Amino acid sequence: MSIARVKRVTVCGLSSEKDGLLEGLQALGCLHLLPLRPAPAEPEKVASPRAESAYKALRFLTDMPEKRKQVTKDPRFDVESVVQEALAVKDRLRDATDRRDFLEHRIAQVEPWGDIAFPPHAELAGYRLWFYILPSGKAGALREVELPWQIVRKDNHFTYVVVIAQEEPPGDLLPVPRTHTGALPLLALKDRLEETEVEIEDIVAQRLALTRYIYLLSVNLAEAENRASLAYADQQVREEDGIVAVQGWVPEDAIPEVEAFAEERGLACLLEDPKPEEEPPTLIEETPEMVAGVDLAMFYTVPPYRMWDPSVVLFFSFSVFFAMIVADAGYAAVLLAGLFVFWKRLGRGARGRSYRLLGLSMLGCTLVYGVLTGSYFGVAPAADSLPGALQVLDLNDYDAMMRLSIMIGVLHLAMGNAVVAYTKRGSRTAIANLGWIVGLFGATALVFATPGGTLAEAAPYVLGAGVAAIFLFSSERPIVDRPMDYLWRALDGLKALMGIMGAFGDVLSYMRLFALGLASASLALTFNSLAMQAKDAAPGLGLLFAILILIGGHVVNLGLAIMSGVVHGLRLNFIEFYKWGMPGEGSPFRRFARKEVQP
């Protein structure tokens, strides 16, 4: 597996052939389109490569609690017309419900005043009526109001006041905001509310009628996607003087297909290599078994085009980290049993088979690590048993487990620097990456080597060689025989050395492998102890409580362990490892391809 090499391809033809050209390239499905003209200035006119309208319409219909009997065959079914009708119903329903909510709110505000009949504005000589509902305890604030006002009525809690003024009074006139009554009387508002509720019922009935097309809309989403993709492509092409041009990136192994397509249709075809300053999109060439690894590689950030493919490394390192965090062979056996139950179902598609393989890798590593640590649902095996003989690690040996976690971190970061050094081979900065590897191993030997031994004596020199390589070769600044060039190179080197503290923190981050594994084992042991105490405390009934504690406790612990294994297993790859092994970020290769309608 690797990142596919691509070339820029430009295909030109007559404007009259544009539709056929785009449909043909869509059928080929190997281009990542490049825009040859600016996007429309109006955001609403910018086409999307996805059928967002179709998905919105489908979601709108599926959210309907009640649904009609599904139509499974209809030769006259048209995706676009159903989508437009559903979205129109959605807009009308939103407007009607907004209007109903407004009317209900307005009625609630007007109702305390009764059925007011507002006089024409001309009869008030330019004055308006402003309504306030004052709590009875704040009625004394009226004495400070200079505008004309009148108390309309009172009840046990409120005083209803009307202020007369040509302009709206200031907001601090009274200690409460004014009541918005509008110009319509209460009866008119209630009539409009009734009309709106009837309208909503009619719209809901139309929505209910459209739910009979949910199935057909679902299976024909691909058609909607194809139309959206063509509309998006149409905005990327350039038309001028009767000529249409389409440009995009194409993988090198698909170039013969594009050339054959152009020759068959009599089109001009130009191929170009990427320029050094360009950053083409990243397409990871995958085998069906490693689709899950590619998804992991693209999940957090997209590898740059000129870097390396991390999918295989992520596939296995994530499995190992997950195993060290779960750290229990019993839990692994339970999860493996669940995986085998769904084994055939997961194998129906290439992606499912890949994730099935990832699950097998994760749980297989967990089972092996659980056996090596001698943890079976938190129970340690007898020393004279086969599981006891297979135990070579002790989670309670804090010093040894911390050393193991740190060494794994050093190896992981060293691997990242090694791959980056390989991709930069021929550049002086590749030596700096090798310096980081040497420095990491030198610092580890300096801390963990036996005092007085050969390794301990050599460690300072190894560490010094790594630091020197980092200082001397981290800068790409050229030297043109000016004293300032040497100074700037030295400053760049010092800046790179400031990353030593970051490397120290990143290595220590791998201690979470030991800490979380120990926490999982300790929690399992705690639930076992609680179950035994419950069993001994009340013979008979205590056994039932013990079983409940065991089942409930281990289910909770297993859930926490899975969550920790996934989150922190990914974090160590995407944060610590990517920091050293994946500098920069690329963009994904998006194929302009036709999707097949589901049967």
C-alpha cells in the first residue's frame, strides 16, 4: 500500500459535447476535478458534489412518525420531482408552524387585555397605545412616569397599564418590558390561529402522502448523487469560444483509460506532472483487506501527497495499544465470541471484511497480551498452571511496566522519524530526523541502563550525537558565505532543540498504556472482591447478589476499557505519532465518479 502518484490531465472538446464529456468522465470515475473558473459569487448558487437536497428530503420524510405503505415499483418515479415536492412541503410546514407559534405567543400577550378593538391611527392624532403588565408590588413606579398613562384593570397579581405616546417609550420607562399586542384584536388573532392550524393539518397530510416514496427515494439516492455530481462538475469546467476544458488529477495507473476515452471521442488530452510547489490530493492505494487501515489514516488528518502511507502502521499499532489498555484475556475472549457471532454478517462487503480483520487483530492482540499479563476477568492464574506458566508480565510491577510503556513510546516515535527521514532522503533535514532517533535511544539508555555498564557509559555520547545532528541539520536555510547565514542557521538549530521537551512529554504520554491497563485490571479485581464479600455476607441470597455484581461490574469495566482503548489508542497515533511521523496535512482525493442505483 502506498500513496498513488498522480498527474494533471486536461481534456478539451467542443462545447456541444460538454454533457457527453462530463458523463463519460463520470463513468470512468478516476478524476479529481480541479476548478477552471471561479465559483459563483452568490453562495446559494454554488453547487455541491453531494445530493444534499435529496438527503434533506429523505430525512424529512423518515422523521414522520406515521408512514404510508411503501411503493416498491413505479416506472414513473422521478427522484428530482419527489425531492422538490418534499422540500417545498418542508418549507411550507416550517413557515406555518412559525406562524402558529407567533400567533399563540401574541394571543397569550393580548388575552389578559380582553378583546381590544384598536381605533384607526388617524383618530389618535398620531399617538399610539403602549401596553404594560406591572406586578402589583411595582405599581408605584407609575408615579415617576411623565407620559400620560391609564390603569385599565387590576387583579390580585398584576396592574394593566396603557401609556400614550407618539414614539415607543424608552426601555427603562417601567421596570418591565412592554407587551406586544399588535394591531389585530383577540378574535381576529384566534381566527388566524385556527386557519393556520387547519393549514398545518393539510401540509402534514401531504407529508404523510409522500412517505410512501421513502423506499424508492432511498434506493435511488445514487441517481440524485450523480445529478449533483454532474452539476458540480459543470461549475468546474471552462467554456470559451466554443471549446470546453475539464481538468483534474488522475492516478498514473488510470492514465491509459483516460487516453483511450479521449481518443475514442476525438478529444484533446494533455498530461502534466505535478509541480514541486503543488500539493496534489492524496489517494491511498488500498487492498480490500486494508480499507479499515486507510480509514484510520484519513480519520484525523489526511497524509500529504509527498509523504508516506501510514495505514499499515496505524492498523497494527492501534491493535497493540488497544490490547495494552484492555489488558485482560477474559474480556478479549468475550469480545472475540461476539465478533465470531457477527462474522458472516460483517463479511458481506469489502469494508465489512476489512473491519472484521481489524477487530480480529485488536482482539487477538488483547488476548495474547492478557495471557502474558495473566489477567482473566481480573483473576490471576495459579503459578503451577499452564496460564500461570505463560504469564511473563506483572501489571503490579510498576517499574517494569512503566519501562515497557516508555520503550514502546520511544520505538513508536523513532519509527515515525525513520519513515520521515526515508521520505526526505537526499535532504539535510533527513539527518535531523535520524538525530531524533539517536537522541531518543540515547536518552532512554541514559535513564534505564545499568550504572557502570557499557550501555550506560555510551549513552551520553549517543545522546550528544543526536543533539548535534538535530542542531546542525534541522534548518533548510541556505548559506551564501554571509556571517548572518550561520547565525540564522544556529538559531534554527536552537529552535529545533526546543522540541526536546516536547519529545520528552510525548514519550511519557505512552505511560497511559500502563496506567489504563492497570486501572482496568484493578477495577476488575475490585468487582471480584465485592462479589466475594456479598456471597460471604449472606449465604444463599448473597450468591445472587454476587452474580449480579460480577455481571454488572465487568460489563461496566469492559465498556470503560473499550472506550479507553479506542480513544487513547487513536490519540497516541494521531497526536504523538503523527507529530513526528506525519508533518503537514494533505487533502483527500475525491473521485468524480458515477454511483450505481441500488436494486
